[in-house]
Amino acid sequence: MGLWTKFKRLFDPIDLTKGGIWKDIFIFSLPIMLSTLLQKIYSLIDTVICGQTLNDAAVAAVTNTTTIVFMILQFSIGCASGFSVVLSKKIGQHSLEGARKSIWTQIVLSVIITIILSVVGCLVLDYLLAWIGIYPSTTDPYMQAEYEAAKTYLLIIVGASFSQIVYNLAVTCLRAYGDSFTPFVFLLISTVLNIVLDLVFIVVFNWGVAGAAWATVFAQALAGLSSWFYLFYHYKELRFRKEDLKMTWRDIIEHLKNGLPLAFNFSILSIGTVIMSGAVIAFDRLPNGKMNPSLPAQLGYGVAGKIFQLAMGFQESLGLAMISYMAQNLGAGRYDRIKKGFHVSILYGMIITALINLVVLPLTINGIYQYLFLSSEKVTADSIKWGNTYLYVAIPMMFILMFLFLFRNCLEGLEKPLFPFLAGIAELIARVLICSFLPALFNGGPINSSASIWAFIGASLGDPGAWVLATLTMLIPMLLSIYRPKKSPIQPEGRGIL
């Protein structure tokens, strides 16, 4: 077999209902991991270029607004992930008509949801920024500068959120069909474009944070449109027929039943991260109420958070792969493969998490990772102290996070979205309580720039504490779904797809 032939076979969809489970999960999840890595690089590129070329306020604006972007956009992304469960199930049933109807329903619902979120998101930006401690100020020039940069960045990203939704919807459809390699290829191309546009818009045109935002929007739009073109060009059997465009309430309810709980879950989790960012900002507030000009806590935590998000992407990708795996096998009535696949995913997750610890923790020595994203004058002893503290707390606890991702996505793929939703609420409650009370409790008083390292440890425990409670919430439903499933074998319908 020639090299070109081998390369072309990478684009072939994988039937997750048959074949070697170890091999299928590995081959299917690897491109998802690479794609997630590239998506994280999108964000990292903004941070690196802004950190090397812009002022402290602009850098803090990009890092702090990540949580708000996550909160607004993740609702649509959660819907797309939940919708894909229906499509994967149709694939497992070998129903071409059902697959086409599912894709059309997803497109219509996603367009409506995206328009609503973009409009509402832009209208409430000031409230969201104030929530994390960023607001206009006539007395504090540093706060005013950060506010202006943050609002500019958010207006572009949120207002043009269709670019990210177009990509994510195409990706979930391709993955549900068993094709995880194609989205990676298009995303790789758009990542290179993102780097070029970042440099042109920020360095050459001097557009500041607006340049970083527009570069991301254009790159994601290219990846999304390319993926949709490939989907309908390569998989001719998925091209819509006239009868496919007639949605029924049953179609709509079936998709919303899977999509909305996951969407609300993603948004709830995002609220928790916003609260976490708000807790960190307090460590940069001087006793007189003004902001520390060097913003060490925000910069240190912001960069540490980027490293953590990058590492977390590998666990997240394994979980995303299991949505399609579980849903396809549920549609095919292959409960034996559901159980074996669950075991395999845990072993893969343990290996991935061990490697993350071995790679990330050494980067904290002398704050090596901060010099990768910030210019040397922005890296201080305090920024290293705050950033390292977060990583020392969060990275070793990622073994719990691994189970959280697997439980959440496996239950979603098995059409049990209620339990991940409840886990999201538990996660939010835990993070709010910990971030609200532990820092002040450990510090023995109000939090400001003179707070102790123990106070920051208290804030950093917000993430691991939330993971523990959320995982425990899903533990029994997950075990029952795997070891005592309510079997209702589904007869394959229609002609074969894969």
C-alpha cells in the first residue's frame, strides 16, 4: 500500500460498533486530541503575541475574558455536542434518512440559538465584566484600560460567534459519522492562518486586542466552512433530499432533549470559571482599592490557566470521543462493547493524566512556562508565585478530572443527559462556596494584594473541589448504566452507512 493511499485512508470514517476496541478508541480519539490541542493553541497564540507586544492591561483583558467567552459560546457548543448523540445513534442504526434529518435539524436549531446568544451576550457584557471585577473607572487608569480592552475583545468574539459555532457543528457531525481526522486537517490549516493574521493585525496594523479577536474569528470561520464543504462533497449520501427538510416536533424534541441539558451544563460550568477569575482579581487589588499596576495574580493565574487548559484538552478529547462511541453502540444495541469501551477509556485516561503530570509540573521550575507567554518584564516573583500555586493544586488532582470527563460524556452518549446536568450544578455550587469562603478563611481576613499564599491555595481549591463533587454525583448512575443497563436492543434500520 502506497504512502498516498495510507494517507487517504485516514479520512475514512470508523465504524465504532465493530472491530478492536483498543484500536478504534485510540485511532478515533487521537485526531480529536490534536484538534483540541490546536483549538487551545488558538487561545495561546493570542496570549503569546499580546503578552509580547501589548501592555499589561491588554494582556490581562485577553486572559480574564476567556471565562466569559467560554460561558457564552459553550451554550451553543454544548447544544451541538448533545445534538450529535442523536446523529451517532442514527449512524449505529444504519439509518441514512435519520442521519440527514438529524443534520438538518441541528443546523436550524443552532442558527436560532446562536443568534439569540450573540445578541443577548453583547447586551450584557458590562454586567459580566463587572461580575469578574472589571468595570469602567475615572479614578483608576489601569482598571479603565483593562475594561476598554476586555470589552473590545468580547464584542468581536461574541458578536461573531457564528464562526465558532459553524466549525463546532460541522465537527460534531463529522465525528458522529466516525470521521475525526478531517476536522483536524482543516483546523491545522486555519491555525497557521491564525498565526499569520495575529501578526499582521496586531504587529503590522496595530489593532491591539481587536486584532487578536478578528484573527481568531476569521481562522475559525475558515475551518468551519471548509469542514461543511467537505462533509457534503465527500459524503454524498448525506446531501439533503427535499423530504429531509421537513422537521417534526418529534425531531426537535429529540435533539433538544439531548442538547439543552449539556448546553446548560457547559454554561453552568462557565459561570464557575467566571467566579474563579473574580476570586483571583481580588489578589491584585491594593489595600486602597486600586489595582496593582503589574497585575501579578491575574497574569500569573492567566498563564497558568492556559497551561492547564492545554493539558486538560487531552482528557477532554478522550471524553468527546466516547460520546460518539457510546451513542453508536447504543444505536446498534452493542452493550458488550459499551462496557468494554468504558474500561478501555479509563485505562487510556490514567495513562494520559500521568503523562500530563510528568510534563507540566517541571515547567513550574523558575516559572519557565510564564516566559513562553509573557515578555520578561511582565514576569515577576509574584506572578510566578501565584501561577505556580494554582498549578501545584490543580495538576495532581487531574486524575479526578479524568473521571469527570469520562462519566459526563459516556452518560451523554448513552442518552442520560440529566445526570451530567446535575453534576454541573454540583460543580457550580462547590466552586462558588469554595471561592467565596476559603480564601478569606485561610487568610484570616479580607483578600487584597497582601493576602497570604494560603489564601490563594484556598481559591485554587475551587477547581478540584468542584471536580470531586461533580464526579461523585455521577458515580452511581455511571456504574448502573455500564454494569446494569436497561437493555432495549434496537434493530438496525435502512441500508448501511459505513
